[in-house]
Amino acid sequence: MRGKVPSFSPGCTVSSALPGYLALCLALQAHRLASAQFTVTGPDHPITASLGGEAILPCHLSPRMSAESMELRWFRSQFFAVVHLYRDGQDQYEEQMPEYRRRTELLKDDITNGRVSLRIRNIRLSDAGQYKCYFQSGVSYEEALLELQVAGLGSAPAISVEEHQDGGIRVVCRSSGWYPEPEVLWRDLQGQLLPSVSEKISQEANGLFQTEAAIVLTEESNRKVSCCVRNPRLNQERQSEISIAELFFPRVSPWMVALGVILALLAVLIALANYYIWRQHRVKETLRLELESEKETLRLELKSEKAEHLAETEKLQAELRWRIAQLYAVDVTLDPDTANPELVLSEDRKCVRHGDTRQDLPKNPERFDYYVCVLGAEGFPGGRRYWEVQVGDKTHWYLGVCRESVSRKGNVTLSPEDGYWAVWLRDGEYEALTSSPTLLPVSVRPSRVGIFLDYEAGEVSFYNVTDRSWLFTFTDTFSGMLHPYFHPGLTAGVKNAAPLIICPAPAQAGGNLCP
């Protein structure tokens, strides 16, 4: 949070040279410079790197200023998917994703002017995509979006003579190890393009592409051709040539013509015999197919009825479990001592939303200082507990339970291994935050979510109160005190987003209202 500085004229001129007044002017100028805003800029075009080579991802500050004491972070789709992290004046590797370890280097030669670049070595196919470079100074931060394209130059084309075909010779060109899909071109001695009779491009297990293209050369056509395989992204190509001697082209003799006529007559006789046999079996085959069709129709009808009955049974069982969970409804309130300074709680401690500014709150061990969340004031050492939270039309939220002993400072990883059992809505998808997030199939958007904790059974279940359906159940072994967990989320940087509201359960008309 930046403080407000009284307005003075830029020159700070005075009629008398009082030392105290001059000192005040200098201090105000220094404070104005310290409060300056900045932007982060990256390249305005995709960066292309070759497989096995290296890529340089540059970013710089505007206006020019030193970034030595800032936090610099390169990440992928999520903020905590760290590619490289620089903080407290040095590189930090503890949070780096395993696939980037020992492959990144921050180029800091011009960091005092706000210019830094990230070098990624030994480029892989998985490195392709979007990256974000993030600069943070105090509570001010900005980021820029970069795109990395990966390309691979494959092997030199191997040309082989396969067989005689259509009065000529079939020649095949093969090459592998390309990315993305290459282009294959046949050219004659004068450089004119020749059409392929077949072309096949397939992807190998390692993600690279291999190509196979064929052409038929006749004695009247070109006997010397070249096969060129081109990478359109790198604008580079590899080429091979082949020349076929005249003696390899087929010759037509009279006895071969006679043999061709005889074979054609035999083909006609065989076709007539086959037609007669087919006519004999046609009626029998038609009856058999009709019978099988009726049997298949009956089987599908029975299968459909069974599936509908099973789905209805599962829906009723889920609603019954939810009704039983409501019998253990408890009154849950929010604990202001744990709330992140960016959160605003209602007076009755039933609503929480993301505020406009970061509040000046006491720094206590229980408060989350970095992650924007708050815990329920009630702790559960055992038994069964149920509560409901109204999420309304929010497009971003987190709900669940966590251990009382979880870390409240710095970055937080939401997973059962770290003491969190939670579900979120983010980027339009509902997911259970298991070790690897589990996508939840939701047919009706929940405006109210129910959470049921069965401590002794080791279960945390989530319900869609809107259509009375079951969403997900965590199964684990609990120890120590557990607290409800709330994160109101932030949608596209919009402050004062809609709140999360803890509702009476079973839900009553109106519910709780936030100021």
C-alpha cells in the first residue's frame, strides 16, 4: 500500500535558502520516485527454439529501474507452476517444477536497468506454450505474457526404389524427427514441382513427426528427381536426390499383352460365378440379418432401461446421504485472526469478500499473510459436522477443511499431503484438489455448496445443494483439530467481487446477507 504525498511544485523553489525546507523538498522528491509505477514488457512475437537447443525469454521494466531487490518469477498457466524464481537477491530453486531443474538460468547482466532474460537449455516439446514473467516490488506487481514455439529439424530424406507401378517405377522418400508437421516436395532436374501419388505424415511416440511420400517415375518423365522435406516454422529444409537408369524401366512384350487378355477373361468368368453364388445365398443372408437386427434392438432397449434405472438409484442415494448429513448441521463463523489483510469480513462473521485495498491488521502467527483465505473460528477434534456456503454466480472460489497446524505464512499448497481437503471453481472447471487435481463432472452449476466432515470415518464430502447431488468425497486419516476453510477468489482482477456467505443449514429463505 502506497502512502499519499502532499502536492508541491516540481521545482520546489523557495524565496529563502532555509536548510530545513530544502531537506523537506528532497525527501518528498525521493518519496515520489520510490512510489513510481512500472510496467513489464516482453517480446511482441513468439520466440522459436530448436529441439535440444536453448531459448531466451526476455522481459524488461518501463520506466527503466533496478530489479535487483524485486521478486522475479517465470511461470506457466498457474502462478505456482514455477519455471524460475529470483527473490531476496538470489535464485530460488525450492519451488521450481521438476521438469525445469538444472535447465534454467537467469541472465542478470543488465538487471540494474530492469532488463533480465531467462535461458532454458535442452529444449523439449513440452516446453512449448505460454509463459508469464512477473515482477513484484513491495505490494506493486506486473506481468507480461510470452509464447515459446518449439521446432525440430529432422533427418536427411532417405530415397528408395520400391517396385514397378502403372508402367513406371515407384520411388519412396522417408524422413523422421520433425516438429511441427513438415512439408514434402518432389522436384525435377529443372526445379519444377512434381505431384506425389501418396503422402503419409504420422506422429511418433516421442511426439516428433515422420513422413513417407511416393512418386511414380516413367521412362518418358524425369529420371532424376529430388525429395525436399521442409520445416515451415524454421524455414529450413533437407534434400536428397536420386537418378534411375533407363534399363530399370519396364518394357511391354506381345506375350505379356496376350497374358493380360487371358487374365481379363478369367476375371470375368470368376465374377459371373461369384454373382451366381451370391444370388443363392442372398435370401438366407437377408433373413439372418433381420433376425440379428431385432435381437440387437431388444438388447439395446434393455440396456438403456437398466442404465436409466441405475442412474436414478444413484441420484436417490446421493440425495439420501445429503439429507443425513444435514442432521449434523452446525453454526460456523469466520475467524478474523486468520483472515488475510486483503479480505473483508462482515460484522456477524458470516460473509467474506475480496476488498479494494490491503488492510493494516496485526501480524499474528494465526494470520495468512500471502494466501488470500480465512478459517472458520470453530475447530472440530472429532465427530460429524455439516455446513453450507452460498457461492452464487461467482466464477472463482475455494472451499473445504484444513488442519489447524497448517502453515499460515508464504505460499500455500492445497493438497491432502499438506493438510488441506478442498474443492475449487477456477477457469470454468470444478476440481477436487487431490495430489493431482481431479476434474468433477457438474451438470447443474451449484449456487450453494454443502460440506460434511465425518472425522472418525476419515471423510470430507461436498454436495451441490442446488440439485441435491454429490460432488466428491476425500478419504483420509485425520489427526488434530480441523477447521472450515474459505477462499473467496478474485475474478480477472476485479475488486469487491461477490462474497462467500455461510448459510443456515438446512437452508432457510433469505439466508445470510453481507453488508
